[in-house]
Amino acid sequence: MSSHDHEWDESAVRDLHAELVDLYGPVGASDAHGADSDADPGEGVRQLLTTILSQNVADTNTERAAERLFATYEDLAAIESAPLDELAETIRVAGLADTKAARIQRALAAIREETGGAYSLAFLDAMATDEAKAWLTDIKGVGPKTASVVLNFHFGKPTMAVDTHVERVSKRFGLVPESASNARAHDVLDAVIPDELTYPMHVLLIEHGRTHCAARTADCDNPVCERYCDCEWC
């Protein structure tokens, strides 16, 4: 059955999840714990900054930039108040350094202003998912993917982070219209994927994109592609 013949509702998504689990194995629970811990209220903020660093760059360079950022500055206040050119040089390995430095400082300022001086995102935990996403994406440079990473991975909220793999596979399977923007893809997947499957489906769709459903010369010789995909290689 091609994706164009497939009606996607909650039951169909559960079937797809089961078939992906058959192919790749079950996904463990997310490390999300519901809110910033009392011991380290800045943990969620650091995840947000790391996710900003990760925009359009390889994981290894993200890790190097994050390590350098948090080793260079004593605390989050020092990052916010650092000279912009100095901060950009610190995170240069992440690419788009000037842009990302400005985004990081805007994010820290927004958080500090919201909390009355604290660098903590714990207030997002009490918000509805849509409200929390809207608060984050109001920060210039924080898009739906960055917001969804923080909300799903750190707070356990049911919002799908749509990276290039998730978007490509979702469109090939017909979960998301081919013409949909990345922002629209977030909305469509959040609407159709059951809340408790948001994190495992994120992991499994990425695995499928990396293992079989590559951007070019896809390997469609697997049961999931045979049932759901109608890309040019199927």
C-alpha cells in the first residue's frame, strides 16, 4: 500500500509505530523529568542554548561549541552579559556564530525578564504545550524545532521535534503533505501522533531516515517502506 492510499489517524500511527519497533526495537523512555530540577534550575536553559547551537550543524561541532561555551563562562548571567563578538568567537565552531550568539543572549534575556531574574525554564512546565511552545518561539531565532526539542526532551511535553530525517520520512509516508513547511509539519505531526508516542516516534523516524530512507538512493527493501512509502526508489 502506498502512502497516498493510507488514511492517517491515531490507529494507523500506532500500527506504523509497531512496525517500526519490529524493525528497530523498542525505544526507551525519554530522560525528560517534567521540570527543571531543584538542584539545577539552569539545566533546561542550557539545553535550550545547546539546541540553538545545534541549528544547521553536525552533532560533533554542537558538542564542541557547547563544551566551550559552558567552560568559558562562569554562569548563564556571564553569557548574557558577554560582549557579542567575544561570545561569537567562543562558539565559532558551531557555525553562524554571530547569529547564534545574538539568539543565545536574546533567549537568556527573555528568560530572566519572565522570571524576574532567574535563569530557569521551570515556569514552562505549568503551561499547556501550545502555550509553552508559543512562549519559546516568540524569541527571535527560536523556531518550532528548537522549542519542541526542549519541551519534549526536557519537560516530556507531547511535541514532535521535526528534523530533516523526520520531515523527509513523514512526507514520503504521507503523514505530512509534501508541500508543507517545517512549521506546518510540526503542527500536523503533533495533531496525529498520540502523546505517549511522540518521543519514540521521533527516535524511530530518525532511525528509519538514517538506515533506509536516505535523501538520495534510499534503501526501500524493508517491510515499513514496502507498506507505507512511495518515494522514487520504492
